Amino acid sequence: MATKYKILFQPHNQEIEVEENTTLIRAAMEAQIHINASCGGEGVCGKCRVIIEQGIVEDGISEQLDKEDIDKGIRLACKIKVKDNLSVRIPIESEIDSKILNADFGQRKTAKIKEEDFELLKEEGKFVNPVEKKYLEISPPRTQDNIPDISRLINHLKIECGETKTEPELSVIKEAPDVLRESDFKATVSMIKPVRDERKTKIVKIQPHNTEAENYGIAIDIGTTTVYLQIIDLNNGNVLSQYGDFNGQISYGEDVISRIVIAEKGGLEKLSQVILATVNRLIKKAVKKANISKDNISAVAIAGNTVMTHLLLEINPRYIRRSPYVPAATILPPFKANQIGIDLKEHTTALIYPGVSSYVGGDIIAGVMGAGMYLSEKLTLFIDIGTNAEIVIGNKEWFACAACSAGPAFEGGGIKFGMRAAKGAIENFSVNPATFEPMILTIGDVKPKGICGSGLITIIAEMFLTGIINGRGKFDKNLNQKRIRENNGIYEYVLAWANQTQINKDITVTEIDIENLIRAKGAIYSGAMTLLNEVGLSVSDLDRIIIAGGFGSFIDLERAMTIGLLPEIDAEKVTFIGNGSLLGAKMTLLNNNIRKEVVKVTKMMTNFELSETASYMDNYTAALFLPHTDINLFPKIKKKMAKNIT
Amino acid sequence: MATKYKILFQPHNQEIEVEENTTLIRAAMEAQIHINASCGGEGVCGKCRVIIEQGIVEDGISEQLDKEDIDKGIRLACKIKVKDNLSVRIPIESEIDSKILNADFGQRKTAKIKEEDFELLKEEGKFVNPVEKKYLEISPPRTQDNIPDISRLINHLKIECGETKTEPELSVIKEAPDVLRESDFKATVSMIKPVRDERKTKIVKIQPHNTEAENYGIAIDIGTTTVYLQIIDLNNGNVLSQYGDFNGQISYGEDVISRIVIAEKGGLEKLSQVILATVNRLIKKAVKKANISKDNISAVAIAGNTVMTHLLLEINPRYIRRSPYVPAATILPPFKANQIGIDLKEHTTALIYPGVSSYVGGDIIAGVMGAGMYLSEKLTLFIDIGTNAEIVIGNKEWFACAACSAGPAFEGGGIKFGMRAAKGAIENFSVNPATFEPMILTIGDVKPKGICGSGLITIIAEMFLTGIINGRGKFDKNLNQKRIRENNGIYEYVLAWANQTQINKDITVTEIDIENLIRAKGAIYSGAMTLLNEVGLSVSDLDRIIIAGGFGSFIDLERAMTIGLLPEIDAEKVTFIGNGSLLGAKMTLLNNNIRKEVVKVTKMMTNFELSETASYMDNYTAALFLPHTDINLFPKIKKKMAKNIT
């Protein structure tokens, strides 16, 4: 038997016992301690920095660590094989903190359904829920009328409620006799409504007396990085509680490809358990906060990208990352929530948002539905900005979509001091055009810890407009400013000196960071332009742009246009809908007819594989410039630059 | 903690440990040792005789035991509270033996579908199975055609097979990607076909390559007393194996009412487990014998009376025995076999035969379907003879039904030496009209052990025709025959002297036995006549009589008419179909359209409650005579009697 060692993680004060030679990052995963790791534990990202406080460690050193780090006891968790009892501290920049997700939830420029759209969801003045509750007053059996209880129930539904095709589940057959007699045959049934009238309405629950007023649903957005959910009152659309957290799977790699790799290596069941654990933890909190009974939760609507959906349902995603990139399924039937591992009662239905392809998933379709694109005649460009950006163009008549990989720059990945939009992240920046001295603002107004994606856009836009960097993202080496310096052969700009930071290191933005951001914005811009070209349209044809995504709701529109992330368009034509995926899930809970429409939308949607579209590479190359090699595409920026130069 | 004692049961050589004061009959149940008990352990039937071979027992004595019994160590198991380690022998007459069920299975006048009926089941020359297997050769995905695997499958089914509304189960979504690639996209799907075209066809299984040839179903008849099943090849209707056994619930009481009482007292889950154990044991044997894989068992069709169906599904039957006698449900949706506890794979569907009321269950409806009554224009009287007799009259246009309680006489209950139709049961009898000496034949040609129901009918018919008993069932005390004697004030006829029997006791038929049989036959005859009267018909209007039931297939038609169990009708108009319930279940597996028809039949069926039909009591009283108070209803018997008298 292998020797075992104890690992104590701080500041969590959590201990776990592992076998000799287990890597420390794997020990942390088992202890459910999250450590940033973008590479899935392959030792290349250098993010999983830990401080060894007690115990002997022989490895964990890497070129990503400098001498100073090593002297402080900092090591990379993925490189350490446990050979002693250890006490390990997770330093502040390696931790991820879900508090920020919940603190901001709802305060951003998010997901407000406009009153008129909300009314659109209603039919005959009320919501059409996928699971409807109906109070029935049934005449009790008599000697001359002693048909079975269930036949009596079905007949009543047929004659009194026009429900001609109902079918009870076994649990209802079992409960009905006692429930009906307990309440003098006055009872409430929950019915799953089919999307097509000719199909069966399933009776999934029977409760004594009138419980129509208590009918709840849960909208869930399962992102690669974060999970958000809301408990919705299905009678009036009110949000009763809402929570967000990081997807527990991020310990297993930050992007979908690394998750697929782990799933293929026998980790499928584990990944499914981990995301379910996240979802179930959030449900528990949200149900408690909303102070409702699980007995009255009728439905969950879940939106996620194609890989997240596969992993949630424990479907092997291996063929998604292999040519010709085929998912197992993108249109899924309704399930029982507890059948797929969600900790709700047996009668609760789970509706999974359908997707289109391996890279255009249910999250995007939910966004399209949530943004009301399928109802509108306006020609709309929908962009969900993130590591994987998805782009949809169309209106109620037609849709075209494409996905492009922007890389993790917007979420702080590949950026020397990049971090997620959490407390201490630099989110705003301006620069004195004479002295080139910065002014920085952080989330939570604390000492800076790093730079978040929206902060980086702002920094680069400002540095570009003030001439600190040029269109190729290179520093003006002639400026006499000590903040602009060469460090190991790479030019950088010091945003904050070590003594003013939380991490006691100079926080800088480097030419490599800028290059990464230009690549990311270039990928998204050129993706949108290629898709527009393919359908024979140009920016001037657009009636509006919808920006979705948690990150999207933070960005400053003018600065996004300045760096050429978004095409130049009137600000009033741009809408931020925040978490479109969550919004779409919510809307499905309030209008069941969306389920009929959504399959139409997925079928209308033409998917373009950008990697196989000839013009994409040209468009991409042309976009690797601030704001673009063809400045005439950005006339306002052109004018502003001309002003700055004079 | 309670003291524990060991009980060794012989001849089974099975030991069990129980707590002090456990009743011995309950110990036997736990040890899965069957002891006859008609009263559910209440100590009134006197059937649960056991011999205490070792250990001290202070109780177990009852007025049902005579001194001789007591001296031999015979006690009633239900009256013994365990207070010592015991060795207990189950005497031959208390044991029930399933061997006889299987030995006879198929050799009786059973369940042969006529060739022409068999062909009627086919549509376009082949069977229409409720779960169809379909071999598909799908074109593999390419870069230009990379829709999800499940969409590809569904499209193929739509375009190549005309299956426009298919929906996969989660297990299929999970398995499809690997199965399809394993077999170069040549695979076989199993589809549950809906009864209505507009509903969804569920894809429940996907297998690599062509497995169309292996598609099996199991027909199951769950009777109050016995369970029979057959494994059917769904491609050609062949029976691959078949087994029968006693319903394990008989240890808990012989009739449905005593089972309901136990279910109400907290025994519902146990009763469900016990019948499932019987079914699962039979399935195991039958699958082994048929040498097939459970992977290829697509469906089970189950027929049982309303109480058996409730208990199987663990539905509380309490309101069935309380006025106004309302079952929870008689029409049940399809279930997954493993969802209801049947030990088959997840993809196997369970179809439960619908019934009409508390007392006209799925077994009768299956019989009506199995006998083809729903297809025929012939006016048919269908009688299922048993403890609970069910009577159906009608043809393809209309149906009327009624149930009457005949009591257990036909199965040996309430008969001093009554037993089931097992080895050693007297099944045939004739009497020398001069000497009144008997000739007896037993099942298995061994020394007699008791009298089975069909034997009793024969004995009484013969004794009546020879004048040993009169029309009221009373012995002619003037006959000088030592076999006719008074015993404790009750007249009886000795069929076999003690030294010629297996039980070392005189086997007799008593006036009380005869009275019980007359009541039983009177109930059935008057039930049929009342039902005929209610629909304005008489015996002469009938085109045929169909006799169903395991017991029914043993009876001698002429003798049944002699005692007035059946109305007098031409013998060629009478058909014995044996186990109609099993036959109906089998037919459902071979023609799915029967499922559509069967619901029509249940809805067409008018149920008469005999207890509330005014004329029933008059008819019943008139029938308490051999063959009937109105001998003119039985002209042939009248003629025969006249001949005998002369």
C-alpha cells in the first residue's frame, strides 16, 4: 500500500490525506480547494502558485517563477509530487472568489426584460408555463359512479379543462387515492405541457387543496467558467433569489478543450459530478433564500454550450474536438431533473436549451431567444464575448452563426497580471497626455491586484489614443517616462508600483499582453465581419448590435470601438443584455411556446465554420491593428486621432 | 435485545433465525418456505399444519386438529410463537408444489392460437411489435455534413424509414456516438411505437450492426394464486420458453381481500416485493432456458386482476374493498420494466393490461382480447372460472361484464380434503351404480392425497347421476354402503381408505363439501344468467361459450353441465382457451394495434355489479340445486336422469 500524507490548505484550514506522489493540484481538487489553473495541470500556464509553509518539497520549481518567488517558498502546485505532510497556503492571486459574482449579480448592465417584452411572453394575459398547475374540484365517487380515481381525474381534466390527452405518472397513480380523499376530491395537479398540442400532457404531481399560487422554476446558465441561476415565480415572472459561482470544473482546465481531454481520459463521470455539485449547491442556497418547498418547483431550464451540456449529462464529448467535430446531440428531449442528477424532486422537469453545433451551443440560442431576436424584424448582430465568442446575425426570418476562439485574454488569461473581474482588478484607467502618468480605478476601490479584461481594453484604448502605443501595439520608446521600461527584453508600462499593490510586485501591461488582446479582439471583429460578408451584408445594414456575456456587460462601448473590438456604430443601436443565456432560460419557464420556436430557430440557423471560410484569415490579419489596418472603417476614431495629433 | 432462535425447516433443510415470539408461519415466510394458508395467518383455516420434530412448543393446538394429529406432533404454524430452537417438518399436504404447474403447462387444453388468428395478428405479412427493431445504414459525417449524431440518426429514420416523430432516450444519446463509430454507422435501433401515429416514437436502444433478428418479449399472467410467463420471439411468435409458479403472495392469504388487508396494515411494499420476486425468478429461469440476452428483450406484457396490478405497482388497494369500491387506476401508461422493479434492462418496456373496475381486471380483458372476442361478430359468453369468476358477454360491437365470488371450492378451499390440481389429487371418478364402489384416478397416478376442483365436479356429478346424492346434495341414507357414513354428525362418502392414501387418513367428500361446491357453481351460473337477462338475451342466443382459466381447462364439460355450473349448450359451441390472460399478453406483444383496440374494449364494456342487480339473488337461490331448481333448463340431464331412474 502506498504511503499517505496529510495536506493542510490555508487560508481554508482544510485537510486532506493523499497517496505519495499525488500532485498537489490534484490534492487541492480533491479537497475542493480551487486554484487558478488555465492549462489543466500541464505545468505551462504558471498560475497555480502556492506557498509551502511547512513540510519538505523537492519540486514545483519552473521558469515561470523568478528567484524572489522561489525564496518566498512559492511553487507551482501542478509540479509538486507529495512526499511529506504539508501545510500549503493559496496566495491571494491564485484564489478565485465567487463573492464577486454574487455581489455584482444584478447590478451590472444586465438582463432586464423590457416591460413590453415581458408582456409579449404572456398569452391571454398570463404566462404559459412548461409545467402548469391546475386546481380541480372533482365530484367524489358514488356507488353508481365508481370509475377508478385516475379515470375520474382524467375525465374531469377532459370535460372541465379541455385537457384531452393527459397521462399520469406512476407516482401520481400511487398518491392520487389518498390525496383525493384527504381533500374531498379538491386537488391541484401539475402537468407538463407538450410543445405540440397533439402530444400527451403528463400529470407529474398531485397535491391536496389549491396550490396553484406556488409554482416555481429555476433558470440555470452553465458556463465554462461560471454558473448562474435564478428562482422564478412562474405565476408572475418575479426572481425570488439568484446565485452565481464558478463552475467547479475550472480546476480541471479553463477551456472546453482541456475538459474534453480530461473526459476522454476517464474523467467524464467526475466532470459530470463536479458540475452537478456546483449546480446543486447553488440550488440549495437559492431555494433556502427564496423560502420555497422543492415540492413546488416544477421545472428547471438549463442553457449551456455544447460541451457543458454533454458533460452535465455525462455524454462523451470526444468527437466534438476531432474532425469533423460532431457532437452527440444538440437537441435534447425533456428529462426528469433527478434523472440527470439535479437534486430536485422526482416530478421536476429539466428542459435543456437546444444548440446548433459543437461550437454554437444552447447558451447562444438561449441568448438569441432571450434577446428576442426571433421575434424582431430588426437586422441584429449578436455577439457573446468570451474565451469562445459566438456571433449570430439575423432577424425573425433567418439566422447565421459562427464561433471563434478569442483566447482567454478577456478573462485575464495570457496576460501577465491578468485576472477575472474580481475585487482589486484594475477596471478603469486614464492617462495624463502630457506626463503619461496613469490614474487607475479598481473593482471594490482597493489596492490593485491585477487587470481584468474590461480594464485591459480601457488601458490599451487610452494608451493608443495618447500615443503611448502605436497601431501595432508597440510602445513609443522615445517617450521619457520611467513607467515605460524594458524587462527581460520585453517592453512594458508600469500601472502600479509594487508598494501600492496587494501583491507587492509592480503591476504592468506588456507588449505581449497587448499583442494577445489585439489577437483576441481581431478574432471577434473579423469573425463578425466574415459572417456579415458571407450573408452579403455590411455594418451599415445593421439595425442593432446586442452584446451578451458577463464580460460583455462590463466593457465600455467607446473604448471597445477604439481598439476595434466592435465595429463603429451609433451607441444607441447597441444593447447590453448581460447573461443572455440565463435570460433565455428564464423566458422558457414563462412561455412554453418558446420551446416550439426555439427548435425552429435552431433549424433556421446556418452555421459557418470560420476556419473553412476563405476570407476569414484575410479579415483576421487586417484586424490585427488598432483599431484596424483600414482606419476608414472607424471614421470617428480617425477623427479623434487626428485631433490628438494636432 | 430480543432472544433469537433457530428454526430448521424440513424437508427443505433450510434454517432461519428469528426473534422470540415470532409466529412460525411468519418465520416460514421469511425463509421463503411456502405453507398452505388460506386465512392469511389468522388461525381459522387450519391448513398450515406442521410437524414439530425437535424443540419445545407450547401452543399451536386448535380445534381443527384431532387427538391423533396432536399425538403425531402436528400443530398449526400460525398459532405457534417461537420460544425454542425448532426443527419443523412441512407435511406433504401443507406443501405446495410448483412442479405440477410446469409439468402440465402446455399439455392441457390450453391457449393454442389458431393459425388463422395468428395470421390476423400480422399486418402486411409481419407482426407489429410494440417495440420494433430497425437496422439502419447511415452515411457517416463529413466536414460539410457534421450535424450531431442524434440529428443524423433522427433524419435517417425520417427520410429512409418514414419515422417522422422519433425521440431518443438519454441512454441512447450517451451510447450512440461510440456505437455508430464502432460499426461504421450501421446500427440497429429499438423503438417503442406509440398507439397513435401522431405521438412520439421513443428510441430506447442502439446496438452496433444488424440485430433485427433478435427481438424478444415476455408475456406474463399474474394470478392471485399462480404466475405464468412465456418468452416470445417477436419476429415469428414462437414461444422460446415458459414457466409457471405459485404467486409468492399466497403465504399472505389466498384471496385478494386478505391481501388488501395485509397491504393496508403496512404490508404493501412487502407484497409488491414478493410478487416481483416470483416474476423475477421465473424470468431468470425462462431467459436461461431460451438462451437469449436481456439486451434483446424489448417488452413485457403483463395481465393481472385489478388487485394484483395494484400490488405489483405498489399502489395502495385500500379503496377497492370499501364502498363504492374504487381502484386507483385500471388504465395504465407504459412503464420502464426496471422502474417497476422487474429485473430487466433499462430499455425494456412494460405494458400493463388495462382493466375495467375493481373486480373486472386486466386478466379478463386480456382473455377477451386473447380469445379474439373483440374481432368476432359471434355472440360469445366468456367465463373465467376461479375463486373470483369473471363473466363477459358480447361481440365486436358491445360488451357487458360482471364478476362474482365463487369462493375457493374450485381450488380446493373449504373442501375437507380439497387441494390444488397437483400430484396425488383425485381428478377422475366413477361409481358402480349397483355397488356404489368408486373408481378413482389421481394426477400422476399415485396414491391419493386429496381432491382437486375438477375432481370434485366429477365426483358430485357422478354421485348425483347414480343417486348417491339428491338434487339438494344430500346423501341417500338408505343406501347400504359402508362408504356412506356419518362422522361427527356430518354425512360423507369415503373415496379412499386411509391405508390406500398418502396421508394415512380416509379421504372423504362430505355434505358440507358438496354444499360449498353447489354454492360456487350456483354463483357462476346465476352470474352468467343474470348478465344475460340484463342485456335481454338467453342461452339460446349464444353462438359460443369460451371457458378460460387454468382450472377451466381441466373441467369435463358434460359433468360441468350435469352439476349446473355451465348452461346446457352444444359441446361444439364451447371452446377452452386455458390461460386467456397469458394469451392476451402474448398477442399484445405481436400486434401493437391491440393496444389501441383494448382501450376501446374497456370503454365499450358495461360493468354490472351483481350485488346491486335485483334478480341476481333470485337466480342464485334457484341455482342452489343440482343441476337447477328448474330442470327444464337442462333437458339432456333431465333425459339422462329419467333413464337412470328407470
